[in-house]
Amino acid sequence: MRRPLLSLLPALALLAACSNSNTEQQATTTETMADTAAKVPATAPHPAAPADSADPATADKTATKPLAPDTANVQNVAAYLAGLPPKAETPLAALATQPTWQAFAKDQEKSWAKYRATHTDPMKKWAATELDSVRQATTTLFYPFSGPDFLNAYTLFPTASTYVMVGLEPVGSVPSRENLANPAILPAVKKSLWSVLNFSFFRTNDMAIDLKSVNLDGAVPLIMLFAARTGNHVLAVRSVQLDAQGQLHEVADTTRAAGPKAIPGAELKLQAPDGSEKTVYYFSADLSDYKLATKDAPLKYVRSLGPLTTYVKSATYLMHKSYFSKIRNLVLERSNYLLQDDSGISMKYFPKASWQFTYYGTYRRPINLFAKQYQPELTTAYHDSLRRARPLPFGTGYNWRQTDSNLLLAKRRTPIGK
């Protein structure tokens, strides 16, 4: 009975969190991404970290010595965080000989092997056929409400040359060797990855607490980790920002505060396994209408990118709501393709004459927290006997089990040009 009971834990935790919560207050036009993100319940308790890996008193004493910052060899840092061997004869290679890192690496390899079998391999096989024409047409992938989730973006769209990601998480920076030597860092990384490796999505608030506790200051370290785990080589990381006009600039002095309308970001240069170069941009911004009314640089920047392929997953149904109309309209105006689960743009907002739809998987009612976002139109579409939904061989989104998950591919009938 143990395995069936364990498999029910995430669902039971979700139901408990939802049933114990207060009645949801009436939404106002000032609700932001942060307000909604705070409501997402934990899917299940995090696994306890081994006591010896989290307790500085029992960690190897050499790992607690202050070390000089090491931000030059960013690939080495990415590998270390990912539980992959750093380059030999480097300071991080020495840290990787510690028993705590060796145990972490072994545990991560086991977790990632399971993830590859249940997610990465099925996703790659599915996308190679179902998204083949989409990939050929995709130069820039736009991923709003992404957090640091480069993992799914790259797995589904490995041929894109530019990835533009926007989330609430702070931008962050390349961790210093001193932070990497902190014996608490490895359990914190493991905890922050737990929900995405088991359920395919991050819990924003949990991740912020986990990483802040060990001075991993935002999304950049996890994007680097995902780059390493997807076979990419991290070439460079630099701080950037968008000015009030949506123009991209490098930030030479990171100690100076950005202007009141500037949007902080990071640029990561990667080399893919096939030798091609990729650019990943991550911007920390609230995409609610209320925030964009005074800081609309993200909208201006995305409009300058040309035709887009947009990907949306586990987006807390924000674009269902009237007060996320600016980002919703931008996606509909500037995308030739949109791949999303049901938490993306509600079907009622699509001009039906302009789009054609392909449905994958199974559409069920949203989890209790988002019950109000149920779409009868999707139920009808998924029960159309003449155009049956196609199989989806992996789980994704809040209904994370394969048998409960859905994706929608929307294709613009007449592609927009540059």
C-alpha cells in the first residue's frame, strides 16, 4: 500500500491547502502577479535533507573557509550546482571532492535520470513530430510567467536562438565560491528543484525562501543549472536592464540602483550540444496591468522582437483575468504560435477566425484553488468526436499527472511578418 499512498500525497496536500484557506477575496484591478503567486499552495512536503549535509557543524571544515569570488568560469559554477563534475584542477573541482557534494551529485543523478525517463525523453519525442513546423519557424521564444524554467523551454524548443523569459523572481547573479562552499547550499538547491522535477512547476514563494537562505539571489543560478543539465555550455552571464523605452542595455555597475522605470535582467550566452549559440534573457517584472501602467518596458521590448512563438505553463491563470489584458493582448498580437496549458490564455479571448487549434492530452477541471477558471469551451473541444484530442505522453502543469494534463497549440492562420 505504500506506493499508492505516496502517489496521493500531492493531491491530498493540494486539497487540504485549498479547503483550509479563507474564501477568496473579490479580485480588484490592482491585484498583481505577486498577489496571485502567494496563493499557490504547496503540492506536498519537501523531502527532508540529510542532517549531515545541512548542518555546518558536521560538514567538512574546508568547505566553510571564505573564498574569493569566482564568476569567471560560469560553466564550472553551473556544473557544480547541477551535480555535474566541474573542470579538473579548478577550485570548484576541489570542493566537489567533499562528501557532501558527492552525495548531492549522486542524489541529483538519480532524480534527473527519473525526470529524463518520465519527462525529457517523452517531451523530446513528442515535440520532434508535433512541433516540427513550429520549431522551424521559431527564432525567438517568449515565455511569460516563466520563473527560471529554462528546462521546459529548451526541451520543447531546442532550436530557438533567443529565449525571453519573464518572472517575479529576482534576477540574481553568478554565485561566488564562498556561497558555493556554504554547506547549506546543496540541500537548498535540492529543495528548490523538488517540485519542478516531480510536478513540472515551481512554487515561487518556496523557491525564494530556499535560495535566499543561502545567498542564491534569484533566477540566474537555476537557469545556469538547467542549462548545464540540458547539455548546454554556459559561455557568459552579464547584467542587463530595459530602460523606460524598452531598450536593452548592459549594466556596467551592478551596485547602482536602477532607474524607477527600468526593468532588471540578465543575459546568458550558451553553446548548445550541436555547437549553435543561444541567448537567454531573464527579466524580473510584474506583468499585471496595474504594474505595466507605469513600467511598460517589457511590452515595448517584446514588441521589438519580431514574430514570436510563445510558451505558457503553470501561469496561475493570470491571463484569464481582466487585469492582465496588456500582456494577453501582446501575446495574441505578436505570436504566430502559442503553446500553452489551460492556465494560459482563456479560449474566450482568441479571435477564432484568426487561429486554428490542436488539442493534446486531457482537459479536466482545474485544481480547487483555480476552480473558477474552468472552461466549458475546452471540455466541448476535448469531447469533439470528429477532431479528437491527440495524445500527450508526459505530465505538465498543475494537473501534473500524464493522464490529467493538457496542452493547446494555437497557430495563426495568416502569419504576421516582421
